[in-house]
Amino acid sequence: MIPGAADYDVEVTVSDAAIDRLLEVDPADVDPTGELTFARNVFVPLTTACRYTCTYCTYYDPPGQASLMSPEAVRELVAMGADAGCTEALFTFGDDPDDRYTRIHEQL
């Protein structure tokens, strides 16, 4: 069971063989790249409301704590990104907040 999965009534299993295969990889066996690259993007979390409770996700907040960015806040953040040299906006949002997030649902 994945830590935290029981908190959300989710059952997740990973085989011991899969874990062993991952642990067998030695960092010395991986060739380093000759250069470091990065994406010039600004991260825009439109909302942190999501109907799913994926244990790996750091983008969602539980009902009562989720937020929704105002159009003005989105414009301000994108402008700050452009001023910083960003050439791409990465929009993230939860899937279908529906009944779990009544306050967010009403705002939409």
C-alpha cells in the first residue's frame, strides 16, 4: 500500500519485483548529458480543485482549501512570466470539481 492512500480510500499496489528492478539501477550506469536544458515557462495553477485524490499529486487541495485564480491574477502572473523571459504558459487545473467543491463550482 502506498503511504497516504488509505486516507483517501484508494488501494494502490506495486510489485516487489518492480521496486527491485528500479533499485538495481546504479547511477554510474546512466550516462550524464553534456548540457543542462530547461523550459522557459510560467506555471499557472488555475485551480487546485480536483475530483480525484491521486496520492502523487501536489496540485490539488481538499474541499474547503482549494482555490481558483481570478482572471486578473492569471493576467498578472502571465505578464510576470513574460517579463522574466518565459515563452510558454503551463496551465494546470483539476478535473471536474463538481459536488465535492461547492464553492469552486459556484464560482465557475
